[in-house]
Amino acid sequence: MTEKEIMLLADENIMNTYRRFPIALRKGSGTRLWDVNGREYLDLVAGIAVCNLGHCHPNVVAAIKDQADNLMHVSNLYYTEKQAQLARLLVENSFADKVFFCNSGAEANEAAIKLARKYAHENMEPDKFELITMKDSFHGRTMATITATGQEKFQFGFTPLLAGFSYVPFNDLTALEKAITAKTCGIMLEPIQGEGGVIIPDAQYLAGVRDICDRHGILFIMDEVQTGMGRTGKLFAYEYSKIQPDIMTLAKALGNGFPVGAMLATNKIAKAFAPGNHASTFGGNPLAMAAAVATVKTMLQDGILEQSCQTGEYFLSRLKKLRQKHQIITEVRGRGLMLACGLSVEGSDIVNECLKRGLLINCIGGKTLRFVPPLIITTQEVDQAIDILDAVMEGK
Ligand SMILES: *Cc1c(COP(=O)(O)O)cnc(C)c1O
């Protein structure tokens, strides 16, 4: 099909929930994508922080092909090897003792909210079920997760929302402490806010939240759906803070593009779930597990995280230089390869012009450019991206 035919067919038949760019992509490899006309793009979006090892990483492709030849799906009523192995890998490399598998970030957060409520129901005083979440957060698009998301634009038109949520500004320990009531059972936040604009809290903030949770005997839920799997230069972003959450959610990059999510917890908390309390038909599906095992193993073996930290620092330094040159850049920030540029103007023109020059970047909240490339991006490719941004911003 031609690009035009694909676009027409899609627009006629797919619900209008996405504003799409006028290109149809056909192939990906590493940091590169090609559209149906054979045009090449340097991809700094990576499926929105999903393809952290790059598109179609050979280890992940081989694992999926091999698994597809043998077993694609069985119910969680039975054991499968890759599911056990992935759980072990995640437990070995995190604070957690137990894992629940699902298919997406929203679903992982739903599971976290349910586990927190169940744990509270069994272990705290009656009537403790409320969660405090952050303004400008993002936790997904289901009813519970849009409720947890502290942004009205995601909630508008979908009321009534779920009961039992309240919101405080991110990076504000005083407001958080004040918001705790007799009904609070936990706090849920992203260690770095992603959709909210790549907002990095003060160095002591997460430790402060941990301290508040401990003093009040409530749970700390960390949504690492975007920050996890190496995005910030460590496997999980909480590792920078020297503290640990009680519950953590993962999805996006866990399968390097294969849909998979996970909710992790300590034994103490995980014990609140018994057979029948929660489930997912596809959760822990053999294909997803094979993809995720290959993803996690590759990420831990090949020095990818260390390399990505260096590339991230280089990228940040080049963005800082760009800021000195272009007045429209108000701020640059980021950690690892989760980077952003604040702008004084709308970013959509810049994104469109970059696209025309073969560079894919992402604009969030109107005035923030976000860069979440595959972690394998080279400094030469960063230079290439910076040159395009520089040219596009010229005269703006
Ligand atoms: C993307 C994202 C989600 C939602 O994940 P889906 O797979 O789209 O449901 C939740 N939390 C954070 C922090 C995210 O970035």
C-alpha cells in the first residue's frame, strides 16, 4: 500500500484518539526507522521510551521467533519457564520479592492500586484506602489510573472518577505531609515525572517521601513505567535515591516493544494477594516473557547502561550549548537518556520541521521537547540530532 492509502484506510476505520504525523513506518533497526517510501529517520522517541535496546534488537527478535515456534499462550493456570525466569531476573535486580505480570503500564498501576488497597484492608485500620498522588503525574488511561493521574485534561469528560485519591504538588514534602489523613494508605508517584515534562525532584525528595511513609505506616508506590529499564542510566530510577519503594510498576521498555507490564512488591505487601484476588488472561504470556527475558539479560550484559549514562551526559551538554545559542530554549534537564528542553514557544512546529529533516522527537504539554532515544544511540547520532535541531531553531 502507498503512504496515502494507509493513512486514508486508517483514518476511515480507526477511532480518533491520536493525532498522527503524516508518515507510515514500515521498518526499524537500532536507532533508525524507515517509512513506506524508504525514507530514513533517526528516532529519538523510541515508541515513547519503549525500544530501549533499539528497534528489532537481534536478541529480542530471536527470542520471540523461537518462542513463537514452540508456545505462544497458555493460561496462568499452568507454569511456564520464561515467566519464572523473568520474575527471578526482576527480583534479583530490584528491591522486590514478588512479581505480578500484565500487559501495560496502566494495567500494572491498576494492579498496584488494588494491591495497596488489599494490603491496607488486611493490615491497616478500617477505612484506610486513600492514595495520594502528584499533580502533573501520569499513570495511565483506565478509570483508576486517570484518577491517579493528577492532570485534569486526562480526566475531563470521564467523571465520576474513582473515590479515594488526593493530589499534592510534586517535589513538595511539606504539602505531602499535610495531605496525609486518617484514611491515607499510600503515596504513588513517578521518580521522575515523564508525561508531566521530565521533572526531576530534589536529590533528597524520594528519601523524604520514604521517611513520611515509614512514619505514618503507609505504602510507597513507585511508577517506573517510563523511568525503569535503564531509561535514566540505572536499571531503575529509584536506585539513585538510596531508598526503596514497597511497590513498583514497570511496562514500556520491559519487552523492548513487545507489550508487557509488571507490578513488583516486597513479600510483606505481596502476601495480601491470594489466588482469585487479581488476574490477567495475557499477563505473563510466553511470547511476552521470552521478549522480556531477552531484553533484561541484554540490558544487564552488554554494558548498555554505563554507556547510556555517558551518552546521556554528552547529549545534555550539547543541549546546554544549544540553549546558549537559541533564546527559545528556556531550560534543559534530564537524567540518563530521559531528556527534555523547555521552550518559550509551542514545540509542534519544531517537531514537524525535524520530521521533515528525518529526525523524530516528541513534544509534551505544548512547550517541552522530550528526547527518549534507544539507549544504544551513539554520540555521532546525538551530534546529528543536535545539528538538525540547531538548523530548525535558527531564526525562531
Ligand atoms: C506510559 C506510562 C503509563 C501508561 O502505560 P500504558 O502502557 O500506556 O498503559 C503509566 N505510567 C507512566 C509513568 C507512563 O509513562
